[in-house]
Amino acid sequence: MIRVFSRPIPLILALAFCTFIPVMLAAVRVVQIPLGAVPEDSLRLTSVPTAYFLHAVAGSLFGFLGPLQFVRALRRHFGTLHRLTGRIFVLAGVGLALSGLALLLQVESIATGLLDAARGVFGLVLIAALTLGVVAARAHATLRHRAWMIRAYAVGMGQGTVALILFPVYLINGEPPTGLSTDIAVVGTWLLAIAMGEWVVRRLASFNRRSPSAP
Ligand code: HEM
């Protein structure tokens, strides 16, 4: 499986499939927030317009650039571009976490304490993982750098993957699914994405021990 996902097209397709709904939603909000055309369900978030807009911009960039940063062929052949887009990815990730925490603290929540606690914890974990990834890159510790960036991506995007289930429910019911069972599904999917990220990190490490020449 690791070999399949080390090929660019399956890797990009798999990550894009899991994350296209939150990334598209964030990109749509980037246009809607300045136009004042936010749907009624989300109007309460416009009370903190800067954090809301930054969150949407950062989410779009983080979600779009993440899969590309993990493509080995792009890293190998376009190293300078990888470093440039990597800086944008890190800034977007930090902006995503800080604006997410600002939304959490400044807007009255409609979620349960469980989801709000997860958002607070994972927002801080995202900043920590990105910091450790940058420190490793500066130390030219490539494997450690890759491991922390995979973890950061899983923590940042993990919450969004549940949209594959919840978005169709929203379309059918006409209102966003809320309540304890929804939040358990969101946090459960988030933890699953983080566990999968960790699994990939470990598989890549053992693959690398067996084939040390692989980048
Ligand atoms: C650790 C990561 C993240 C944290 C802590 C976080 C936190 C939050 C919080 C607290 C809200 C407000 C929720 C509400 O009260 O309705 C929110 C909304 C939102 N988030 Fe995130 N978020 C994270 C990751 C992401 C990612 C990766 C994306 C996109 C790819 C994203 C896109 C959005 C969008 C578009 C909204 C607004 C939804 C709407 O307009 O109703 N978030 N986020």
C-alpha cells in the first residue's frame, strides 16, 4: 500500500477525495465572506470577520497544497518550488490553527464541549507539529521533517474528512447535523485520520530502513 501511495496520482487522488468537501467549502467562503453572501447557518461567524476570512483562506491553501507537498516526484525534481510552497503550507497551517482558535474563543459555539475541546487541543497540536517539522527541515533531518509534516497534515485536515458523511446528510435534511452523536462522529473521524497519519509515518520509516536509498 505504501508503494501505491508513493506514486503521485493515487496519492493526490486519495487525499483529494478525502478532503475536497472542506477545501471547496473554504474556497467558497473566501469569496462569500467579503461579498457578505454567507449562508444563514454560518452568519454568526461573521461577528469575527477577520478570523473567519483568514480561516477560510488558510484552510483552502493548507488543503490544496498538502497533497502536492507529499508527492515525491515533485520534491525531487522541483526542490526550490517544494521549499517555497512548503513555507506557504506552514504559514497557512499556523494561520488555520490560530484563526480556528480565535473562532472557538470568540463565537458562541453550537457544538458540544467534546468537539470544542478537540478543536482547542488539535489547534495547538497543529502548531506544535508544524514547528517540529520546520525545525527538522532546518536541521536537514529529512525523515523527521516528513514525519512531522504528515502528522501536521493529518491533524489539520482530519476533522474535515467526516464531511464525506455529514455533507450528504446536510443536503438531505436541509440543515447542518448537530448534537452529541454528530460530534462523536467528527472527533472519531479526526482521531482515525491522525492514527492513519501515524501509521503512514511508521510504514515509511520501516520502508526506509529496508531501502535506505529511497528519499
Ligand atoms: C486544527 C484545525 C482546525 C480547527 C481548530 C478549526 C476550528 C474551527 C472552528 C472553531 C470553526 C467555527 C465552527 C462553528 O462554530 O461553527 C471552524 C469553521 C470553519 N472551518 Fe475550521 N478548523 C480547523 C481546520 C479546518 C480546515 C483544514 C478547513 C478547510 C480545509 C477548515 C474550514 C473551515 C470553514 C470553511 C469554516 C466555516 C464553516 C461555515 O462557514 O459554516 N477548518 N473551524
